[in-house]
Amino acid sequence: MTPLRRGTTERPLTFQSDGHELLGILHLPEEAGKVGLIMLAAGAQYRLGPHRQQVLLARALAEHGIPTLRYDASGMADSGGPYRDFELGPDIDGAVAALLTNVPGLKHVVLWGICGSASAILMHEGRGPAVSGMILVNPWVGSEQSQNRAYLKHYYLSRLTEADFWRKVCSGGIDFRSALSSFASTVKSAFRPGHGTPANVSRAASAAKEHDTRTAARTLEERMADGLELFEGRVLLIMSEKDLTARKFDDFTRSSKRWRRLITSSAIERRDLRGSDHTFSQPKWREQVIDWMTDWVTWLGRDTNATPDRGSE
């Protein structure tokens, strides 16, 4: 074990996911509370996270009495097994069992995910009774149509208000033919009939042999909605202001009657961080996220029937 600040320790552990061994790092406080947290890596990421984000968050949470497990997903970094893409159910189940086994006395488990791993958490319907909370950071919705609509609304329009853009126009620094071609392609994709093709759906369908045909054929967004609808615990939704993934999620959920109903549930608390990028790369942003997370997780351990105070940011 490696001693850290304020009496925390961290140690490696291994656990099973559908017969394969995964490697994680468990961050332990000197005195653990009733709630532990599990961090899922996003997409083709490993357990450190961008800007060492998951290491820093896990250590801060442990200092606040919250045992935290971060690990490499199947097929990534030091973990065995096949790469599962969004199909992380066996990983989640194995991580929950490992956390409960290694931290006696835990009553609740919170699942944390950013971008694709937040979507994977929602898609896994069989999370088990110990999972009473989810922290979802800038969740990913995968349709090409929704992605291009967000790009038109939140990138192209904002560029028209930037002085740097007009300086490039006046200096001849923009290839108008290429720019117009890219813009036209984006518009065509954003407004073509139908719902578009979800990213990674073919890979997910081929990898999810344990699912029946109906489940594998459903879109990523439909499966996320199914998982949220079935979840009986609490959700903390953390969204960045300067992030196309977050804006795409907002645009998509506003366009769906079912999602509008789900996202406005009293079980969901939302925090919006002004000025922040997708991964909260500046220390001031990360510190605010840590404050929100620790307050919310601490509240969850005290009273799962109450409503926590909303953040000021």
C-alpha cells in the first residue's frame, strides 16, 4: 500500500469480468463512510484518465472518506478479455463485487462515468441493489445526425462571433471551397430523414452475443433511456459549458418526449460548470467537480430520500 495525504492509502487489486481478469487501483480512506464509488474509463482510455483526471479525483474522494475504485476496462491497458466498447455490464458487475468485498461495511455504491462510460453505465440495466447512485459527466449520445446538428448549432454559429475567424477571412487564411464543402456535408447529414446511425452500433451488436437480437438492434439512446427508466436510485448529472458532447446530449434530450420526462425527474440533480471543457482540464474546474461529487456522495450516504442543496456554480 502507498500512504497518501490525510491517512489515505491505495493498492492494486484484480477482479473477474466474465472469466477475464481486470486490474484496478483501490483508494482507501482511513475511515470509510457508507458509500463507495467506482470510476469507469471512457472509451479507449485507461485508469488514469485524461490529464490524470481519475487519479486526482479518486485521491480527493478518498480524502473525504469515500473509497474509490478505478480500473482498466476489458481489453484495455493491464486488463484481459475482449474490448467491449459500450457493453461494460460484466466489468461493472465485477467491479461492484470487488469493491464490496474489499471494503466491508459499505451500504451504497455510486458509478461514475464520463462521455462514453456514462452512456455505458446507463445502458447496463442489471446494476444490482447495491448501486444506489450514478454520476454522469457529459454523457455521449451516438447518432451521427445529433452530432452534426450540435456541430452546426454550437460550433459554426459561435465561430461567426469570434474576432479570430473574421481576421482569417480578411487575410485570406480560410479555404472557402473546402470550408463550404465541409459545411454542406454537415448540413446534409444533420437534416437527412430518419434518426441516423448510432456510432459503434455495429461493433456493439457483434460483440454483445449474450444479448438477444431485439436488445442488440436497439439504438444506443434507446438503451440508455431504458436503463435510466429502470434505475431506482439517484443521479448527479455534471455538464461542461464549452463541450460539444454536452450540447449534443442537451439537444437530443430536448428533442425527445421520453427523454424530456426522464431528465426532469426529481431523482436527477444537475450541475453546469461555466466555461469548462469536456474533461475539466483546469485545476479550478476539477476542484469544483470534486466539491460537487463529495457533497453529493456524502449526502447520499446520509439520506437517500432527501434532496441535496444545488451548487452555486
